[in-house]
Amino acid sequence: MKTYKATFWRGNPQLTNGGYETERIIEAKTIASARKKAREYENCIYGTMTLISIERID
């Protein structure tokens, strides 16, 4: 397994700048499977979460 860092924009209309950037660590065999797992994070209960970038960190 390889380790990837996914960067997201976490939209929140209650904040003055509309949101913030956040990161998640993802373990996957390939970059394509890491992107697929990162897309699952985008389904959040409130606000929005949009994938900005993904990069290998190991």
C-alpha cells in the first residue's frame, strides 16, 4: 500500500471566507484508487467538500 495526501476545500457558508482547506491521508495501491477513495469523502452531511489535489507522500 502507498500513502497519499488528499487536499479538499471544505465549504461552509457560515464562515466569512466560505470555507477552508483540509487534508486527509489515504492508503491505496494506485493513484486512481486513491482518487476513488478521496471522492467518497466528498459526500458529507452538511456544507460541501471538493477535492483539490492528491499526491503521494511516501
